[in-house]
Amino acid sequence: MLKKLLTLIATLLLATAAFAAVDVNTATEAELDGIKGIGPGLSGRILEERKSAPFKDWADFIGRVGGVGNKSAVNFSKEGLTVNGKKYSAAAAAKAEAKNHKKHASAQAADRKPHSSADKDTATPAAAPTAAPAAAPATPAPAASASKN
């Protein structure tokens, strides 16, 4: 009976140690690779990005590390990954989504910027060929009416 109890306790301790939280700001490459879904490429990007500054929160982590989105963040969190000791939550997802939306909105606004006068000069010759085909059908019309008379 005692042997079974000790085996059970040992098993529980090993399971707890295997699922220990791994913080993205302090983890080694090996610890990051131990998280299901994080391989050598992603752990390298995480470590490289972490050199510039520690990750503030999940939204910062998702925004700075290419290849990590809300879905993968949920999976990493389930596997024990934390950012500053915090698991991924719905609030973090909303914040990351808002940050991502803001980034895309500013990129779209930059695309819709009015062109400079130099751009207008280069756009004018492109507009001229469009006007030429409109004038071409007008020429045959008088010839057609001349042949009817």
C-alpha cells in the first residue's frame, strides 16, 4: 500500500514539473522548444525579439513575434507559456486584436494618401491613352453618315 502511495505522489510531482509555467521573458531556448508548437525557428524569433526589450504582455508578444497569433497564443498558454507570469486570456486577445486592427488601419491610411505633384505629372501620360480610344469611335461616325446620304 505504501509503495502505491509513493508511486502516485512521484507521478503527480513529475506531471506538475512537466507542466511548470515557462515565462517567455526568462525562458531559455530549450525551455521554449519544450512548449508544444514552438520549434527552433519560433524560439529563435522570440529570443531575438526579446533582446530589444522584454515583452510587456500577450498583446506585445503577439504583435512583435511573427508567426504568433491569437490561436497559437491560446495553445501556447495551455501548454504552460506565460508572459510576465500571466496566462493568455480573453482580455489579452481583445487587446491584441485591437492593436492588430490599429496597425492595419494605419497601413491602409498610408495607402490612401494623396499623391504628390510629381506623382500627378507621371500619372498624366497614363491618362492620355484612355482618352484616345474615346475619340476614335467619333471619327467613323461621320464617315458612316456620309455613306448613307
